[in-house]
Amino acid sequence: MKLYYIPSVCSLASHILLNEMGVEYQLEKVQSKTKLTETGQDYLKINPKGFVPALELENGEVITENIAVLCYLAEQDPQQKLMPTTSLGRARVFEWLGYLNTELHAAYVVFFRNKLNEQEKEEAYRELNSILKYVNDKIEGLTWLVENSFGPVDAYLYVMTEGSTHLGHDLTPYPNLIAFRERIEQRPSLQLARQQE
Ligand SMILES: N[C@@H](CCC(=O)N[C@@H](CS)C(=O)NCC(=O)O)C(=O)O
């Protein structure tokens, strides 16, 4: 498998899962501006949408979209620890990933894709804070989000909330989220991914 990534953006979640799985894989960096990969490939031929992550399989198939890549990887985990085995557990994974992708990811993306005026910024922060409050309340007392076992939702939530670090947005009103982020930062899978990126 090969993961196409841009350092320190949402593709880091898939990178964390690959390290959790302990399987062999390749990494190929994509340049955000030129859309060329580090080996000189035109990334738009690999993913015409232009976004990372993209995961290329041994048979040449390419999977795009965070949710699809994360779920595919979790299901390939040789130790079968990353994806719940019950229908309800899997539904919880999709429920969280859907919410994080369409609401939280979107709430951060607004800041990075647009030049916001003061009023737009205020509205965007209001929306972001209301989502973070929901997540913070929902994870009270939990170590990991689904069945208290580390998996794709945790990797994605961690990487999404990196947006606050990039923005200089204060997470102190969300102590459960801060503690959750500190737990992930202890994981060798993330530490290794950071070095590799
Ligand atoms: N719908 C896509 C969006 C992914 C996305 O927004 N990726 C960003 C990084 S977080 C990206 O590739 N941006 C292009 C760039 O930075 O050049 C998904 O969920 O996978």
C-alpha cells in the first residue's frame, strides 16, 4: 500500500493507522501548490479531486476520502483491533466519522480556504466552538471514542483538532479534548508518523 500525504494535514490520521497496524507501506509526499508528488508524478492523475489522503493498493486501485481510507485501513488491521466487530460498533464508527468529516472538518476548512472578514471569522469561531463543545461533552469519561478502544475515529478527531493548533485557537474550554489529545500524543504510532512526515 502507498499513502499519498501532505505533512501535518488530515492524511496524518491514515498515517497513524498504518503505524498502528505495523504493516509495510510506502509514503509519497504531495506538494500542495504544484500537486506534484515527491517522485514527480502528477497527483491530479492519482486523485483528480486534488485532496489527500489517497491510498494506492497493490492492484493499482486508489481509495480517496478520509472516511473511506480510514475504514479500509482499520478493516485490514492484522490484529483486528482497530475496527469493532459488531454492527452497532461499526455504526458508531461511521456515525462519528460522518460527523467529524461533515461538521468538524468543514468548520476548520472555512478558515484555511477563505479569507474571512472579522464578522465571518466570529461566526466561523461560534460554529467551531459549538461543535467542539458537543464533542467535549460527548467524550466525558471515555479514553477512546468507540467501545473505549483506539481506532479510526480517535486518529481523525486528533488530526482535526490540530486545526486549533494551526489557528492559535484556545482549546482550554474543552478539557476532555485536551486530555484526549495528550493521550494520543503518547502513542508511538503518532510519534513515528510525525518523524516520517
Ligand atoms: N473530502 C476530502 C477532503 C480532504 C481534505 O480537505 N484534504 C486537504 C488536507 S486536510 C487537502 O488535501 N488539501 C489540499 C492542499 O492542501 O493542497 C476528504 O474528506 O478526504
